[in-house]
Amino acid sequence: MIAELRLDSSKLWWGYLGVRSNPELSEGPGTAIFFDSLERVPTDRRDQPDTRFYFIFWDGVQTEAPLQQAQRQLGEAAELVALFVGSSDLPAGSRFRPQPLYPRGVLHFSKPDSEFDTAARQRISKLKVRQRLMPLKNLLQANVNRKAGLDLLLGRERLVFCGVFLFSEALLEQFCGYHGVAPSLIRGRALFEEDADRSWDSFLRYLDRDGRYYAGLLDSGDAPLPFFRRIIRVMIRSYFILRLESEGARMFTNGWTSGSNINVYTTPFYQQHRFLDFGSVAGSGNYPRLSDLAYFRKKTVCVDDLDEHPDIVQAARDGRLEVLFSEAYERLAPSMRVPQ
């Protein structure tokens, strides 16, 4: 099958890697069309034979509603499949056959570029040029320290993580929107990121308090388990990164609210570093960032899926999250050591 990518420009590269790493999606004759929003439903291909449609959900799929709407637009006879990053809450036996965009296990990118349509190949070629210019883009950002940026590009190995690792009210409201949780339950709560005391001991107090609070929301029925697991995934990131910083590890971190977008993933450069990977906040399995690291063959330290630990909810209730997180940290400590 020839693959067409009708994706948001910011997600095009990751869709390309997903299709290349999962060639079974487009096996056989005809065309496979991938889209990622209701605005991009390929209605111009309605009723066309030998065509398979894939609706990609980048933050997990919680309901069949958008799929049902897309199905109506494509025609009831169209073959429409749900692809997701993270987790799926669709019922067993769903007609949309939900499956991960990226296959489980080590990623291999075996589908050749020749099996993408001309438009996709042209767009991807342009992206590959931009990826080689990424270090220049990083250095030219107004709020980036040039000396530190050059050291990151050319300097010695360090641990690297870019992405969400501390809570903000905006992030929590986003989580609430995904899972139907009342935003009033999280508004106005004190956050570690806003605390004047940013010490390790202060963080542990927040970890204990927040673990108990969100376990309570789960127990009361005010929040579903997928929401709780999203919260835990951010807590795991916070614990590892803040503990490494408190121990003086040689690191580079760039958080969600930093004001700069330093891209060290979607580029062949920065290969001397060791990248921390905590999985997707949306759920387990491979996801865009890990596909970048695999494609560019960068050294990666993968942290366990602690949110799926059988004791995680009880540990949150009892204020024992630190114990579980510390056990995982000590287990991975040798692989996180870089020369000072």
C-alpha cells in the first residue's frame, strides 16, 4: 500500500516514523491514508476502493465519538482504524480495532520511503533538511545562552531530558479535560514549581501530599484510573530529575514552561549525550520521542512503567511513593552516571 500522511505539520515526522516502524499497517495493494483530526478527514477519498483509513490519536483515545463522526464522513462501508499513542479506553471489540501507532519492543524503520506518496516524500525531505539545521535554530533563540548552547552541542556527555517534569495548573487542567475530571478539584492547589522552597526535602513533602490527594480522587470516583496514572507519570519524572539535580549530576533539562524550545531529539546531532526516557504521559509503549531516539540511534536510559506497578495506588494512599520511586532510581543509578 502507498501511505498518505494528512497530518498536522508538527506531527508529520512522528507519523512518518510510526508508519515506517509499523509496516503491517499498510501491507497489500491500494492506499493507506493517515489523518489526525476531524478537520483532516479525507472525504475526497470517500467510497474509493482499496483504501484504508487510520485516525491517529496522539494523546490516547478516550471515546469513540470522533471516530464515529469520521466514519459518517467517510461512509459506513469505509475501513477505519484507530491508532493511538499512550492508551486506549475504547471498549473491547470496538469496530475501530484500536492499536498502537508504534509497535511494541525495539523500533525498526523498515518501510521504505518509496512506499509513501509524492506529497509525503517531499514534505519529509524538507523536514530532514531542517533537522540538520536544528542546532543553529537552538542557538539563535533569543532567550538561549549561546555558550551553554554550544557546550550542549559540542561538549562532554551529560544526561538530557526535555519535556514536562513539574506540575502547572495549565497542565493539570489539560489532564482534567482528557479524562472528564472537574477542573475545580485541582485549581488553587499549591504547586512545588511555584514554591519559594525548591529543596529536595520540600519536593518530597509535595510528593507525599499530592500522592494522597490524587489517590483520594480515584477512591471517591472523582477521577478515573487513567487520570491518576497521568499524574503518577509526571511525579516519576519529577522525582528522578530533581533527585539527580540534588546529587549534582551533569544534566541538561528543558521543561514545558521554560520559555524556550530546545530540540535535541529530532536531529542527528547531540549524540554524545545520554537521554532519559520516562515514556509518554499519555500511557505506556513507544511514542514520538522514543521513536526519535531510536531513529537517530541515541543512547537512552528507559525508566520503568512505574505507573503500572501493582502497588502504585496503595503506595499513593499510604504516602509510600518515595519508596517505590527510590527502588527504581537505585536500580537504574549505574546507567545514569556520566563523567563529571
